[in-house]
Amino acid sequence: MIKLDRDEAARAILARNDRGGYTVPTDRLYPFQWNWDSAFVAMGFATFDADRAYRELERLIEGQWDDGMIPHIVFHAPSDTYFPGPEVWGTRHRIATSGITQPPVFGMALRHVHEAAVEAGLPNAAERTRNLFQAALRSHRWWLRARDPDGLGLVAILHPWESGSDNSPAWDAALARVPTSTTTAIRRKDTGHVDAAMRPRDEDYQRFIHLVDTYRECGWDPQRQWAVAPFKIADVQMTAILARATADLIHLAEDFGWEAERAELSEMHDRLTAGLARRWRSHLSRFVSLDLVSGENVEAPTQACFMPLVALRIDDAQRQAVQSEIERWHEGMVVGLPSTAPFSPAFEPKRYWRGPVWAVVNWLIADGLRMNGLENLAQRIEQTTVRAIERAGFCEYFDPTTGEGLGGDTFSWTAAAYLVLGRRAKASASGARR
Ligand code: GLC
């Protein structure tokens, strides 16, 4: 048997999860195309195949709705290993899709892929970037129109799945108000693939599906959903990713000399960064989301609280506070950053978004730390992530207290993270030796 080196192994996972120009997050557990997974995967592909990287984004856009929303799942081909499938969502797009969205990493990925394609001399790079740029711009307009109708400078999620951090303690209080009744029969498939102790609880699932039922009954109309949503959180993680992606699109618009687009995006960027900046709480040393139903701050200590660093330049006092807070979250951990602070009563090191470490989250957090001059901390997070993957494999997530790999294995976005962060770790190690 030929022994693959780790980069080759990561590329082999992407090849194995390729279903024809798009990549499933992992076989069986997630058998379709997921929105933010594909954006990370495209950046992974960009390290060795810019053409395939574009394809990933182009196939995702096949699912974009006429109003600009990019759905969280595109059901390109049928599969019976996942619940809830297209029949539960009941949306009316040309291709079956879910009815909710996910973090808009797309714009960030587009800039990344574009730069890799130009460097590789890929023909048609400019034209492909231009088409995808227009799709991204339409989606950013949708975000502000549909999810910040009151102009707070913060975009809201109407379903925990939109956040990408499905069962985070950040949603506990808001989700507890959502009824457990459903009109759809719940047939969970995830716990047939993965240990139930590492997945959301049944009660969470009932509430997740109650929300899907509610929005389907609104015909997926954004205004009607906004009016009735029992779950509505202006989320700092989502807003930060949107603001960061907006900055990346501005960069592309400048490169191409598209003045009208640049001006429109700059206005969006100002609105989002101002909204985010208002969410800093110095007594907590982190940013907090806002529950728009109860009017309360979401103070649960989760990874989302540091995500604004990908979009904002913080001041010296904030930088020091963030540094000591992140160090505190690492105490006693084999690998950080835990998705929930270990000192929180909600911390469960093996349960999905209630403690485990996620490679793509670390990728973003490290980017934000670096942008804000916290290079050492950024490197530490990148290097421990790379080491965890080298030890445990390309797992969905990792137990921060032991480094054990959990959830699904052969995960596409973990492979992509390895390809990108592995390079950075090698570069900083060789820089340190010099
Ligand atoms: C889970 C994660 C979400 C991810 C999806 C596919 O639902 O919470 O963030 O996009 O799996 O990997």
C-alpha cells in the first residue's frame, strides 16, 4: 500500500467527497452541498486546483434564490441518509434547496479563489470571478434587506442551523421559548451515523423542526417570516462574517475598477462594522449577540464572541482583554479554541457545538487575531489545530480536553482547513528557524 502524506490524504478526502463539481461535507451524514462548508472547501481546493475551487462556488450558486438568498443546503441529488430532506422544506426553487441560509463565507472564499487563480494563470479567471461576485453582491443585499430590516447594523438568524453552530449554548434561552410541537414527523438519521451523545438532543430537534414548519407555512417569504419568527437573534458571528466577506468583495471591486459596486459595498461595510462595534462588553472581554425577541444580550461564552475580530480593528484595551480571555479558555485544554468556554456550566467537551473544537472556526479566529496584531495566539491556534488533525484524522470536531476526534470522519472542511492552516504552520515554523 502506498503511504500518502497528509496533504495528499487531505486532497484524497476532497476527491472522495466530490459528487461532480460540488463536495459533500462527509458521506452519508451530510450527503448534499452545504453553504459555508463549500466556501471553506473552495479555499482548500484553491491550494492545488483553482478551476475546481471555482466549480465548488458555481455549483453552490445554482441553488441561489431569485431574491438573493444562498440556501444552507442544495439538494443536487437525492439521498435517504439525511433528515430533513427536500420534502420537509417544501421550497420552490429550480433545484431543491433548504429554506434557510448559513454564514456567508462565500465572499471571502471568492477573493481567495480569485487570487489563487490569477497566480496560477487560470484562463477565464476574471470572468468567473465577475459572475460569482454578482451572486455574492445579491446575497449581501438580501442579508441587509431580509435580516436587518430595522437598520441595526446586525443581521439576524431565524433558526439556530443558520448560525452553523446548531446547538450552541448561545441559543438555549431563545430556543427554550420555541414550542416542541411539529407538523412534520421527525425521523432523525444523524444518530444512526454518529453516537447520540455527540449530537444535539431530541428536544432540540423538535424545536428545530417546529421552526422549519413555521417558516414553510409562511411560504418562505422573508417579511412574513420576520413578522412571526419565535426565534430571532442578531448574531455577532454572522454579522462579522458578513462584514469580513463584504471587505473582501470591496477588495475585488477595487481590483476590477467597479466603482458603483465598491461604493455600495462600502456603505454596507460601514453599517455592519458600526453595528458590531456596539456589541463589545468590556466587563465580559467579548462581544455579545442580541436576542431580538426578548431584548436581552446573549452572554453565553461561545466562539462567536471572538468572531468580530475578522471584521474589526479593535483598540489596545480590547486587544489585551481578548488575549487574556482566550488564554483563559485554553487553560487545561489540549487543543483550543473550545466552542464553549470550559468554565461555563454549559460546557460539554464531546457534544457538537457545546465544547468541541472546530477546525474552520479556528481558521477564522486565527485570521481575526492576526488581523489585530495577536500573531502568537493566532499561530498557537493554527498549530494546535493542525496537530490535532495529524493525530486524530480529518474528523468533524475534536474534544478540547483530550484532542480526540469526534463526529463524522473524513470531513471535507477539516481537510480544507488542514491544507490552508498546514501551510501557514509550516511557513511560521520555517520563519521561526530563520
Ligand atoms: C452541521 C454543522 C454545520 C455544518 C453542517 C455540515 O449542521 O453544525 O455548521 O455546515 O453540519 O457540515
